[in-house]
Amino acid sequence: MGRRNNFKDFQKQLKKIENDVYDRVQKLHGRELTLSDLLDDDFISRKTVFNSQEEFVNKAPDINLFDHANINQVNDKKLDEFIDQYTEYPSWNMFIEAAYIEKL
């Protein structure tokens, strides 16, 4: 009997998670996420040594992550080194992926 109750509890938890993910996706549907959305103050303060988005951007080496016109000109190696040094991630791609996943 105990296993059956555990399984039912587990199913309820999965359904709750499924509903939560569905709600989050619905909120994001049709809305393009910007770097500013992804790298908000909350994410920056939890995942980096910085306390805010502004502090993070000001410390970034010769790059303006929020200048969409020049984002393709960013030196990937320099950015990866910065991310590796000041965050819990080894690369820019992994850092952004984690931010995106949190928004789902």
C-alpha cells in the first residue's frame, strides 16, 4: 500500500511540475527574450560574483553585451574567459543556456 501512495504522490508532483512549465512557456510564447531579460539582476547576483546587471556589464572586457548591432563582433575567447573567471560557468554559451532554462 505504501508504494502505491508514493507513486500517486510522485504523479501529483510531476503533474504540478508539468503545469508550472506549461504556464511559464505560455507567458513567454510570442515574446522574444532579450539579453537584458535573460541576464536580469536576480540571475546575475545568484550566478556571478556581481550584484547587478549593470555591475556585470561594466566589468565585461571591452564589450557591450546589450548593443545588438555589435554583438557579433564580440571576441568569443575574451568573453569565455570573462565568464569562466566571474561566474560558475566555463563559457558564454553555457551561461546563456542556463539563464534561458531558468526563464522556462
